[in-house]
Amino acid sequence: MGISAQASQHLNSGRTASHLNAYQPTHQDSAATRPDIATREDILTLVETFYTRAFADPLIGPIFTEVVHMDLVRHMPIMADFWQTVLFKAGLYSRNALKIHVDIHVKEPLTLAHFNRWLQLWSTTVDELFSGEKAEMAKVQAHLIAGSLHRRVTGRAASQHRTISMRLPEG
């Protein structure tokens, strides 16, 4: 028995448990001409390009520049450590990313719009610079991390999956 087209469309509506914009793999013809993320230098290029754009963004830029007063030059090696750890299991990042975002959220609430804009800028930057397995992983992991952070800073469980409990019959 097949699933109806309408039901299938609803199931694949692109909404995650936290309503972040769904990750969409990129299939562009020019992707073949871009390298994959392979080195720390690639990661530095990615995070520097991304954060330069994020700082200038009218929605999320003020969080970096006015709320946390982030020193972009000092922040780049930290973010490179983070993404090198995420993509290559390098074990270089040892900070508590959740606490950092909770502290920011206390100063200035981080909304779904903030997380979606961050993801949009991140994915666009990755796509413009790189193509390949690690580039796709960088986008997938960003979506998972952003979803988890958004759920956690808003007081929900980190997992996008809900636990289903059933009442056992009495007797």
C-alpha cells in the first residue's frame, strides 16, 4: 500500500522539530570546479569568509558586534578548531558551545530567524567556496548543531526527536 502524494508532501514538508529551514543538498554544475574542504587552511578560508558576511548581516551582525562584541581576529582560530573537530575529528575544540549560546541568549534572545539566517549564510558560503563530501558534511552538521542549539537555548531537549510514551495497561 503506497503513501498518497499529498501525505508524502506533508511528510517531506522540510520542517524540522525546531522549525529550522530544512537542509537541501546542493547539485550545481559549477560544483565540479570547486575543491572539497581538505585542510585547516580551507577551514580558515570558510570561517573567515562566513564571519565577515555574518558580521555585516543586518539580522545577525548586531549580535556579534553589539551584544557580544566579538573580536573577529581572535575568534577565527577558535572557530577553525571547532570546524576542524567537527569535520575531521581533530579534537581541537574543547569549549562549551551550548553555554556560550545560552549566555548570548540571556543578553539577546536568539530567535528562529537568527538561526535560519546563520544557516543560510553558512550554506551559501560553503557552496560558493567548496564542493564535495566534507562541504556537504559542513552544511549537514551546521543544520544539526543549529537545531540542537536553538532547542536548548529555548528550553527544549537537544534532540529533534520526541520520546513517545505509552501507558501500560493496568492490572
